[in-house]
Amino acid sequence: MTVLSISGLDAGYGGVPVVRGLNLEVSAGEVVALLGPNGAGKTTTLRTISGLLPAIAGAVTVDGRPTDSRRPFRVARRGVAHVAEDRSLFPGLTVRENLRLASGLKRRDRAAAYERATDVFPALGPLMNRRAGLLSGGEQQMLAVARGIITSPQLLLVDEMSLGLAPVIVEEMLPVVRRVADEMNTAVLVVEQHIHLALDLADRAVVLANGSVVLDGDAAELREDPSHIEASYLG
Ligand SMILES: Nc1ncnc2c1ncn2[C@@H]1O[C@H](COP(=O)(O)OP(=O)(O)O)[C@@H](O)[C@H]1O
Ligand SMILES: [Mg+2]
């Protein structure tokens, strides 16, 4: 079942596309790694999917319905969780309060949501009353991801989860997106600089370069023969 469908998407800033003619589908329970060098247009793509940027041309649908750009909160309410590059936490609020602010979390589901957060990230358990601004980088990223997944989203977008984190923490955290896809049947689109770690857990990988898809393949095959992915990065 296709959850995210992107066809002929041009996305960018001030009417000038930096992503051109993008076609991409992600199914329920599938993890797709969106790879590519800096400036390729990965963040722009995620921001357009979640309605933070209006599409210049083309269509983005989630569950068969177009996402209405300029209304990100509506897109969120329809089950799209976006863990942004900057983590977008409220540093003065506690971990629990940050979780409470997850888009689309209903009051009656709060207790179960906190439980799910600490089930996925046990390290958050003893930190529930700590202010987010006092957490380590890894803990902040756990909180950002936890806030994204506690509502069992239909579509999870994760932008460079591992940015600024120690490799050992990355190896611990990245598999969570696989678990979310397997256990919640969520469609996951993950932007990641650690290509090999991303290929280890993804079903498919798409490489963007200069705003266009230069490679779209099965993650297991790309793992076996990394020459294709290396070539795609070099252009
Ligand atoms: N707010 C912005 N205004 C204008 N150009 C931008 C803005 N943000 C990013 N860009 C440009 O869009 C291109 C793609 O950026 P981005 O999507 O952030 O790439 P990636 O996430 O793959 O590193 C880059 O050339 C970048 O300079
Ligand atoms: Mg980026």
C-alpha cells in the first residue's frame, strides 16, 4: 500500500526549483533512505512533503490525498511526522512536556504515548522531568524522534538524525526507524549521511544529486555492490 506518492515534483525557494522532476513512492512498512551530497535537495524535499514549503510544480499525496502546502499542521494531523534537522525542541520545557506537544497527540493517548517513548528509548525514562535544553545531543535527538513516533504516524520523515552525534549513538538510534516501520507499519523516509548504516536498515535507497534522482535501487543490492552508490555521489 502506497502511503507517500510524489510525482513530477519541483521544489525550492522563491519559485526557483532546487529539486526538479522528483518521483518517489514509499509504502506502508517500508524504509526508504534518501541519500546524496550536501546541497542535493534532501531537506527541501522533506520540507515540501510536510507542507513547510509550497511545491512549485507536481503533486505530493499522502494516503492518496494531496498535502496542502502552507498548512503544515494539517499535514501533521493527517499522520505525517517530521523530525527536522534542527530537532525543533522547546528547550525550556521538560521532556514530558515536549512529548505532550507532539502533533495530533490526543489527551487520552498521552499516558500510552509516554510509555511508548520510554519503551523505544529507555534512556528517556529517568529524564522525563528534565528540561530539553539540559539534555545531551543524543538525548535531544532521542526526544525529537520519540515525539515524532508516539502518535504512530502513517509517514515518518527523519532528516539527518545522526547530525553531530557520536557514531556509537548513531548505531544505537538509527535502527529505531526500522522498528517503527515493522511494528507500526509506518512508511519511513530517512535522510542520512551515514550511507552504510542507512543501507543496513533501509529497503530501498534513492540518491539525489543536484536536485534530481540519480540512483534508485534495492538497499541489499547496493550494499553488496557499493560502486553504484559511490559513482552516483561522484556524479
Ligand atoms: N531557505 C533557502 N533559501 C534559498 N535557498 C535555499 C534555502 N535552503 C536551502 N537552499 C538551497 O537549496 C539547495 C538544496 O538545499 P537542501 O535541500 O538543504 O540540501 P540537502 O538537505 O540535500 O543538503 C542548496 O543549494 C541550498 O543552498
Ligand atoms: Mg539537509
